[in-house]
Amino acid sequence: MSILGLKESQVAPLVRAIAGDEQDRDALWDRFSRSAWTGIAEPGDRVAGTLVAVLGAREALDAVVSRENVEALHGRVGDTVTKEELGQAFERWTPRLQSRTALLALSQAARYGVRLLVPGDTAWPPGMDDLGPHAPLALWLRGNESTLATAGDSIALVGARAATGYGEHVAMEASAGLVDRGYTIVSGAAYGIDGMAHRAALASSGQTIAVLAGGVDRFYPSGHEALLTRIVDAGAVLSELPCGAAPTKWRFLQRNRLIAAMSRATVVLEAGWRSGSLNTAGHAAALGRPLGAVPGPVTSAASAGCHRLIREFDAVCVTNPDEMAELAPLTGLADRAEGALRTTIEGETVEPAGMQEDRVRVVDALSTRSARVVDDIAARAGLSVATVQGVLGAMQLDGGAAERGSGWVRTPPPARG
Amino acid sequence: MSILGLKESQVAPLVRAIAGDEQDRDALWDRFSRSAWTGIAEPGDRVAGTLVAVLGAREALDAVVSRENVEALHGRVGDTVTKEELGQAFERWTPRLQSRTALLALSQAARYGVRLLVPGDTAWPPGMDDLGPHAPLALWLRGNESTLATAGDSIALVGARAATGYGEHVAMEASAGLVDRGYTIVSGAAYGIDGMAHRAALASSGQTIAVLAGGVDRFYPSGHEALLTRIVDAGAVLSELPCGAAPTKWRFLQRNRLIAAMSRATVVLEAGWRSGSLNTAGHAAALGRPLGAVPGPVTSAASAGCHRLIREFDAVCVTNPDEMAELAPLTGLADRAEGALRTTIEGETVEPAGMQEDRVRVVDALSTRSARVVDDIAARAGLSVATVQGVLGAMQLDGGAAERGSGWVRTPPPARG
């Protein structure tokens, strides 16, 4: 039995190192396959999620590695995914089918004491399942499984990196107050609001979870190295990306869906009109999770996004920890309207479809300095070679990218997704 | 023909002075009767409103002066008012049936160039009619009738007297911005937000209307004497109380209903948790008028009331003049759900019924220094002698009032309604 040309003897020790000894052969191959999938499919890939859900991670991986006939595979998977989608997915996964990368991620994880969580594990955050086919295929954990067990009563506190003193003060009060009430604080470890939320939770000896957009082996942002080290000690640092994976704009946006999904409620503390935390808020709303926003001076641009959430997106105006706690009382998971939820997700809110999304990923994969060949860009972006060529053509026309020698570079001003 | 023992020769010159010469005899007596009613019934008196609506102001006044049999009067008025209510109303109106007071109010008005407006006059603000039986029986105007003609496109800007620099800044921006867009600013001429709203409107050469809780012959608060004089020059100062009437807590609360009713929308700019401007907001909501609130720092007690309106009373979060203007676009009066409105008003929101309301009025009528006899208190409060005796008894028990000699005084700490 082998996958990606790897024998059980190569895979088993590594999987045991990151997931414990009690693995029968099937579970072991399932875990290995899921860990490999986290490096093959970009976060939120609905086709990968569907394939793995229907066939199991290993059989799904086998089908891709063996380039199973799309017609036949579609017959096995059913109509939630079209033949075209399957074909396109094969194109974008193929450039990443490398046994070396999969093994490297595992050994790096083992080195840093990273654990691999898969659905069904006790520590698997139950909220993730609400993402349906967009749910992460596995999660890489650095820190305490016991912290994840508290995620059922968690509130996400998110906000702008460019926070004001007011925003940081409110984040500190919110985090400390919620921790005192027994909540776990989920955030993204960014500068500004996120960092303050984690810090105040730690200072109050509370539970806190940081969800990263890249591998948990390297901390981002680097200025939060010390903070993230403390979170590993006292809480948990999570990512759906394997060790070695760089954070990209696409992954930040998808990381936000994990923050929203694993939290009972999301509160935006300070956000500019176009802040990334509005993206997290959008995920929370799409998931039917309660959404709160903290008002601030109307004279402060850093609060404009919060007011926008209250005005346009029905966010609840919350002004203190009590009101934030009201969003998600400490009594187990609230019922959620699964039907409505799925509809929204299948729609366009989370689905990584369309030229705009592809372009975000290609921009992520390009460098302004070193020219990269299309195959390399495709592998980095998790897109098919054909898609990358199409996007590069469009970018060349509007000046977003340029050919240099045999490769491509991103040209300033950087395009923003 | 006479009323209150007054002959036409006594009344006519005064009425002509405050309402113009083109008065036939019926109109003249109607105007005089309405002016007298503003001194007999407290603002918002539903029984007076109903009586005047059904019988006309003069016939209603005649019925009270002649102490018409309640049984017979009830037959004429119909079932919207009960016999008990009629009887109680007679009790509270009787102590105020004084020709001297009515004449004094008129001559004082003539002296200050005050005009009397009655329903049907061109300058009568149309929004008032939505108050139904709680509508003012007449309005005393000091200033420009042309300003009242602009009230169809008015927005009320109200807020705390104890405003912060932030609140005053926002009030100034709001008022100037709305005036620039063509709105008339309605407010209560109080210190803090109200004063800033008027001031900024004047500074932008805009239209502004101040609604007072006492007679327009004496300006309240006295520190706004100069401001109110400027509003008289360039805008309008209104009250439903006759000249000589003092502002009382009850009248402030009822004044707020006029501000809400004559404005297309009400915006609260800054308000503490129990600010009086929440009362205005409550009237606006009861009338089905759009209600906005400006958020502020959650660390500021002066914004707590605004956040409360957004959280608990469905006020729209508004952060700039554009968003305020959206509450009431400049295109004539919006349709209002008359049915729902009446229900709310007939309920308890505006109706001055019950011990608590009576107590507010008795407290208003008491002095902490000079002892007042029950008859005097009844006349001042616009309540029957029996009601006043009941309230005083209760206040004596809880220490709110005490007998001194042949009269009563209010005892500190002052009771708050």
C-alpha cells in the first residue's frame, strides 16, 4: 500500500509522531492523506472537500494521483460537483502532487511538536463542520489540545491592524471581561486589535486560540513571535496550512472563515471602511453566527467599518463584555439554520470561484523581484496552469504583471484583491 | 356672547393683536377659547383634546365653565372618553378657570409680538396632527411664520445638556450639513447638544425651530437668552404653553412629543443612559417617525444612551449628515401607519395617566421653600384637588413632601419622575 509513491514504512513514523501511536493502518493512511491534502488544495476548495467527504481522503488522493478518468470519478462522486469542476480541480492539484513536500511538512511538524487534527478527533472544533464542503480537511495544532476543547464557548475578537489607542483599550477590556466570564478568545494574531485580544486573554490567565494563514512552524507576523510562543504555551495556535506554507492574501481571507466558524460569535472591535475584519464578519454572518460590532467616535476612520456593520449588515451594537456575552450565552452550541447556511455558502460568499479570486491567488504567488515560471506559479497558487496563463494574460494587459525572461513578475503598484 | 365672564369687547382686540384682523366672530371666539385652553389643560391632555375635537374649543370651554352635567356631556362626546375621565378632567380644570389668567396671557403675548396658531392655519405644522387627541390645542409662536412653513422637511437634533466636546462637534457638523441639504433643524434650546444644533443652523444661515416647555415670553434656559433672541429673528420659537407659564418637568416631557411630532425624523447625538432625549426618541418611535442615533466611544457615558437606542430601540446608527438625511429624504411627508400609531399613543407611551405621572406634576407644582395650599398645587399641576391630596399623602409617607403650616413643601432629596 502506498500513496504518492510513499511506502507505509516512510509515512507511519511521521504520522505517529504528529498524531499519537494508537493508529490502525486505515486511520494512519487517512491522516497522512489529509495532511497531504492540506498542501495540495488551497483552503476552502469545495471540490476537494466534496471529494474527500464522499470517497474518504485516501481514496480521493489516489484518484488524483492516478489521474482517474473524470467521467468515471464523477459517477462515483455525484452531482454536487460537475465534471468541469472535477477536471479543473485536477489541473490545479496536479502541480502540487509531490511526495517530497508532503513528507517535509510532516517532518517539520514533528520537529516543532505540531499535532495533526482530523474531523472526528475529540479536539476537532465542532463549529468547523458548519463550513460543509468548505471545511478544513485537517488542522495543524501547536499548543494545547485542552484549549481546543474549550472552543465550544469561544468568541472571536477581531479588528484592524491599524488600531487606535481607543480600539486597543476596548479590545483589552473585551478580552479580559469575556475570559473572566469563561469564554475562550479566538483571533488572528495580527498587529493591533488581534494581538491585544490575545494578550489580554493571556494576562487574565484565560484560554486563547490564534488561527494563522500560514504554517504554524513559522510565526506571522514576525513581530508577534514572542506573543505566539506564549499562546503555544498557554493556549493553541492553529492553521489548516501545513508547515512550510507561506501566508498569502488568499489564505488570510480563508483563515478568517475558520475564525468565524470555530467561534460561537464574532465581535469586530475596530475596523476601517475596508478592513479585513469585515471579511471575518461576512463569514460569521454567512454561517448564521451572531455578529457584534463595537461603535466608536464617528470622527474616527478606525471605527467606520464597525458602524458600517451595524448599519448595513445587522451587526449588534455591543459596548461591553456583558453585551458581547449576550451574543452567545454560555450554554452549548445554539441551533443554527443549516439550510440557509448551506445556500449562502454554495452561493458566492465563501466559494473561491471566478477571475477575481483566481487573480488574488496569482498575485500571492508572484514576486516583484524574482521571475517565476507558470508551472511554479500554478503550484504556489493552487491553480491549474491554464487558469494561471489566463490570469497572467489579463494582468499583463492592465499592467499588473510582466514577463521577464522565461518567467513572470508582479509589477507595481500591486494589484489588490 | 361671553366666555369666562369676558365680553367680546375685552377679548377681540387682544385676539386680533395676536392672530391678525381677518377674524369673523366665530373664529375670534374659537381662537380665544383655544388660547384659554392652553392655560387650563396641561400639554397632552387627551380628554381636553377629545372634547375640543368633538365640540369645538368654545363649546368645550363653555361646558366646563358652566359645569355641564357629566352624564349629558358624555352623551354628546361619545365613548372615546369615559364618564369617569370627564369627571376627573373637570376636577383638574376647574381650579384654572380664571379669566384674569387668560387675559394676561393674551396681553403678554401681544406685548412680545407672539402669534397664536391654531389647527388649519397655514403655518400649523402638519406633523402635529399625528398626535391625535394629544395634539396641542394651539401653538404660541415667536419669530417667523415662514420658518414654520419649512417644517415639512425638518429633522430634530436632540441630545444631552451635559454634552462632551465630541458631542458638540458632531452636533455642529450634523446641523450645518443638514441645513446645507435644505433641512430645517428642530430642537429644544437646552444647553449642550440642543444649543449647538441651533447655533450651527444659524451660522449656516439655515432655518431652525426651538420648542420650549414654558411660555415664549420668557426664555429658558436663561443662559440661552441671546441664542433664543437670534432664533426669534431668523427662525421660530414655539410653545404650546401660554405666556407666563413656567417650564416644569412634565412640560419638558410633553414638549419632547412636539419636537418629535413636528420633525420628519429625530436624531439623538449624545445622551446618557437616562437622558431626557431618550424621551424624545420614544415619542418619535411611538409616532412611527424614523429615529437615528449617533454612536460614540463606548468609554463615554455621554454616548451610552445613543448605543442603548441602537441596541434596544432599533434606532438607525447614523454617522454623518448624509446618513441622517437618508432617514427622511427631502420629498414630502412619508406615509405613516396611522393605525399602529394611534394604538401606541392610546396606550401608555404618551398618555398622562397613573400615579407616577400625577406625581411628576405635583412635584413640579411644589416648592422646597414656600408652603403651598392644596388648591394652589392643584391649579399649578393641572390636577384635581382629590388627586393632589392622594399624591401628597403618598409623598408624605415616602418622605417626598411634608406639611408645613397650612401648606405643603417638597422635601429633599427631590423625587425624580
